[in-house]
Amino acid sequence: MRQSLNEGQLILNNLLKDMGQEVERILLGCIETLKSLDRTQAEFWIAEDQLVNNLEQQVDDECVRLIATQQPVAKDLRKIISAMKISTDLERMADLAVGIAKVARRIEGPLCKPLIDIPLMAEKALGMMRQGLEAYSNEDMHLAQGLAAQDDEVDHLYNQVVRDLLVIMTKAPENLDQGMYLTFAGRYLERFADHATNIGENVIYIATAERKDLNK
């Protein structure tokens, strides 16, 4: 039974890795879409979200199978439950990425300012997601705890995005709608990073059986 449990956990690790790769691909594509304001490209990335939904279902199915057939306890059970929670976070991260494509679909170009901080937010948020998944795979609490400081960096960038856009909207009211949409994009990335910290919280839960808030 131990071997079967280990094999099942390896399947979960691989599924979560696949989900992370899909989320990264989608977010990068959506950021490029925001830069280009290409509506055809936006529709493509919006449809790609279904791939992440399908992987989430596979994670759920494998978790249920392992619990039903292997009857895991203690740390093994916590790791399986955490896999299910992490898959939910990844699915929501994909939704937030797609939200950026939906923003791009609604903006009437050209952009009122070069996109600098928003792509930087995406880069940092993706780095957090990768680190969270690595922490889960290796049960590395140090990596998990390090996500808190990175989340603060993303929050700082989001605040900068909001301040810059408020200045633009105040000086040029014709950019009001676009400024609001770009603020939404920044907010989606800020929430994306929050979900990455959730992954870290689950890693800490696996190791300690205690919940820790990394978003404080």
C-alpha cells in the first residue's frame, strides 16, 4: 500500500506541475495580448482556460481515489488534501490570467502608457507560483515561507500601477475607461500572487499541521 500511495502522490505532483505550466503559458499569452490589444488572440487565451479546468478535475479524481483506496493518515492525508486545494488555487490563477485577456478585449487602443509594471507584476507572480509548486513537491518550508516577502513586492507594484493610472486619468479624462481596465489587470495579478502564497500555506500545513497566513 505504501508503494501505491507513493505512486499516487507522484501522479499528483506531475498533475500539479502540468497545471502550473499551463497557467504560466496562459498568463504570459494574456500579458502579450494586453500589450497588443489583439481581440483574436484574447479569444484564444480565454478558451485555453478549459485545459486548466480539465487538469483540476484530474487532480480531484486522483485525490478521491487515493483517499478511498489507500486510507492515508497524518502527513500523507494532509499532502493529498493540500494537492486538491492547490489545484483549486491554480484554477483560479488561470481564471485571473484570462481576466487580463478579457480586459484587453474591452480596451480601445492605443494604450495610454507603456506597460512596464504590469508585466513585471506578472513575472514576479509567476516566480511565486513556480516556487510554491517546488516547495510542495519537495516539502520545503523555507521556500514556502519566502513567498510572503515576494507577495509584498507584488503588492507594492500594484500600488504603483494604481497611482500612475490615477495621475493619467486625472490629467486626461478621455483615458478614464482604459485606466480603470488596466487597474483591473493589476488587481488580477495582485490576486494571482495571493493564490501563490496559498500554495505556500499548504506546504507549511503539510509539515506542521498548522495553518499560517502568508498574506499578512
